[in-house]
Amino acid sequence: MKIAIVGAGISGSSVLQTLLTDPLTQDQEKQIDIYDHHGNFAQGNPYIPDSNALLMNSEANDLGLDAQHPQDFVEWLENHDNEDQMVDGLVYRHIYGEYLEDYFQDSYEHSQVKSITAEVTDLRIMDDGTCQIATFHDGWIDQLYDVVFLALGHAPYRNSYALKGTDDYIHDPYPFYEKMPDFDSTDRVGIIGSGATGLDIMRYLLEKEDFDEPITFYVRESLFNATGIPCDEEITTSLTWEWIEENMHSQTETLMLDTVLEQVEKDFEHYGIDWHSLVANYGHSRLSDNIRAYFAKPEELAKAQRYFVSIILIFPHLFQALSIPDQQRFLDDYFPYMTIMRASVPYSTMGLVLDALKNNRLRIVNHVSSIEANQSGTFDIYNDDNYIETADILINATGFEDDILKASEQSHLLKNLVKREMILPHDSGKGPLVAWPSAELMTREDIEQPIVMLGNIIHSTHLGNNNARLIASQGRIAARCFIEKYFGVNEE
Ligand SMILES: Cc1cc2nc3c(=O)[nH]c(=O)nc-3n(C[C@H](O)[C@H](O)[C@H](O)COP(=O)(O)OP(=O)(O)OC[C@H]3O[C@@H](n4cnc5c(N)ncnc54)[C@H](O)[C@@H]3O)c2cc1C
């Protein structure tokens, strides 16, 4: 059996590890080629050696990848006694990258595995159902694969203001050491968007340079997610695999959203959390809420945030068990608030934001309606369609392009797969259409194609796929689905 994995981050490496260690495949004759555009084997894009301004946004306790031994990252840190592992309780991202290299080392050193540094630009299915790969430098390669796992990470960044390619506009800021320019203290620097990437950039700029003018966040409507409040109490969920099975409707084989909500309400009651007051106080991305939370450190918010961490691994399974109308009701009425509270701004980072705002090193311009490159090589900013000011350098942090057709304009591979109709848009228009939980790419007429797609880009089905542990778990599940399909059901 010949297998290709494209993308060697946590997703691709988890697939690789599972294919090598599953009892059904361990003794099989196989060759696994793993391609990575940038040679980031095991680390993937977010965790390569880069600036110390880049921090993990989750606690070390929540970052272990070994499902049987979830504290393995904490223990790894203890065994790598090095003072420069973290700041304000958050581990540097490149340190997590070192852990990933150690964690996946055996898989990459396996005799059946070949690591290839190359950008994969195209795929095609042959008459016998195998798959051929083209790379940027070598074109179509001779090897034919029985299955291809695409573990490309997130979709390309949004090009919200059509500035991609403009001088002094940084479209995708990572890695910082390569993409960030040499700033001058007189530069008027703007960050477009205030999510996790925007905060990375802010931390970098505040450390790097004392600008004459404050750094500016340009945002449309929503500002920061809720402030992350440290929580000492252990919070667990009663939403387990067994609970899902017990509560599945026997005829429709779906779970009712109201049943899930009742159960969450019971858990919340137990911990003294009131969902309605949480939404009212912290569910709307308002700076005033962040400030209040930062100083008051509300226990209720801290516990709710821990609760959301406790459901990370089961979350997409719960979502997929709902009926389609209930999924939509969840997405409309609950998920936006949950996202704001769950994907929180680390407490120390919020401290940095508030300090920089107070000291006039940072400002926020809201209701940005358009941004245009002007003839003098700078950028005009419009707020509610009125010109308000000009910036010299803009850094994009608007998030990933959900629309797969637009996203494909920025990637050779996605463009070719969309053109060949090997990728179809998900019904919501967001990301590709994949099967649950196998993550196989679905085609128009249910034609079988041996291609599996993983990572954040499939978040419309694999909801919440922006977390290291969940990404690893989904990679393992997809690999196991493939193994069961091709080698038979695992008796273990
Ligand atoms: C900036 C950033 C910070 C994050 N921080 C955290 C965090 O603190 N905590 C957390 O839990 N989660 C975090 N995440 C979520 C993150 O998505 C996961 O933790 C995880 O690292 C994603 O792994 P992946 O394998 O899906 O993607 P990636 O790690 O991005 O790996 C994808 C790989 O595919 C390769 N590739 C892409 N296209 C091609 C191609 N055409 N040909 C060949 N190779 C290709 C890339 O070079 C890359 O190495 C962060 C995500 C980002 C983007």
C-alpha cells in the first residue's frame, strides 16, 4: 500500500503515527510519503522557530497530545528544564514545536516513511482509482498512491480589502522573522483585525519598536474575545461518549439540541454558572467587558471557560449528532457567544492591551468600511464610508478565508482541486464538503475518491477544529476510518 500525506503539522503527523502504530496496519507492507511545502515536519506552520512574541494561547495542561497520557506535555516541559520556556504562564510557540518534534520523532524515523520537502500543487485520479501527485518543481511524479491525506492546515488569509500584493501590506504575517519589515519609529502601523493573530502582531510590535504614533487596530465591528480568567477549580463535563449514546433518539439517530442544553444547564448549575448573565456580560466582544473582566476576574467566566475546554474533544461529535435544523439553531443562537468566551484573550495579553491603550502606545479604530492603497504608497482608511486617516504599513489579521472558492484563488493546490471538482463547497459555503468523521472529500455524484482532508479548513463539519489536541484527535480518527475501510474492522 502506498500512502501520501500532504502537510506535516499536527494533523498530518497524527495520521502518520496512527498508520504506523495501529494493530491492523503495523505488519502491513506500506510506503508512506509525507510532503511538506516548508519542510516543517512535525511542527507544522504555527510552531516553527520564530519570535518570542508568539505564545501558546492554551495552558500547558491542555496541550499534551498523548490521548492515554494527557499530561505528557507538562512532563516534557519539566524534563526540559530551561528557563526560557514561557512568559506569564504561557509557553513560547517554538517550544511547543520542539515538543512536537520529540513526540513524532519515531514516526518520522520509521523505515517505511519518506519525508519530502515540496509544495504539492495538483492531484488526479487514475483509471485504476489510484492518485497521482504533482509538485511545484517536478510536475507529475511517477509514484501512484492508494490514498492521499491532505493536512494543509488552515485556509489562506482573507483578502478583505483586496490589498494582497501591495507594497507595505503584509498579507500573511507568519513567520514573523521572515515577513515583518524593518520598521522605522515614524511609521504609522496598523493591524487589520484583533483576533489571535492580531494580538500576536501587537505583542511583537510593542516589544520591537517605540513608535511615535500609537499602533492601531483597524476593526469592522467585533473587537477582542473575552479576557481569559485563570481558574483553579477542576471543571469537568457530564457530556461523555456514553452520554451521547444513551441520549441518541432511537429512531432518528440524532441528539436533540434541547437535551444537550438541559445537560449543560445542569453542569452549569452545579458550578454556579448562569449562561444568560455570561452572554449579557461577556458575549459581545466589547472592550468595556474585557476591562471589567480583567479587573474583577469573575469566577463565573473562569469556570465557563474551563468548561468549554473540557468539551473540546467531544464538541464536534456532539454537533454532528444533532439534526440539521438543530445544528443550524446551535450555530445561530449559541456558537457565536461560546466562541467569544471560549477562544479567549490570555489574561496577561489583555493586561498588555490595557496598559498600551493607557500609555497611548495602542489605539482602536472601529467601524472600518474600506481600506485603499493610494498613489503615495500609503493606505487610506474609511470609517462608515468617510475618509478618516492614513497608515504607512498594514498587517493583515482578518482571519482565514471561509469561502473555499475565494480561498482557492490563493493556493495552487486548492485551485486545481476546485477546478477538477475534487473539492466541492460545504452546503454553508464555508470550506470543503467532507464526510463525517472520516473526512473524505465528497464529490458531486458520490464518486469514490481516495482523498481525505483535515485541519481547520474542514471546520464546517469538524466544528471547533482550531485546537492542537482536537486537530490531533481528528487526524487519528480519520486515519482509523481509512484503516477500517481498507483493512477491516479493528477488534480492539
Ligand atoms: C498562528 C496560529 C497559532 C495557533 N496557536 C494555537 C495554540 O496556541 N493552541 C492550540 O491549541 N492551537 C493553536 N492553533 C491551532 C492550530 O491550527 C493547531 O494547533 C495545529 O497546529 C494545526 O495543525 P495542522 O496540521 O492542521 O496545520 P499546520 O500546522 O498549519 O500544518 C500544515 C502543513 O501543511 C503544509 N502545506 C500546506 N499546503 C501544502 C502544500 N500544497 N504542499 C505541501 N505542504 C503543504 C504547511 O507547510 C504546513 O507545515 C494555532 C493556529 C495558528 C494558525
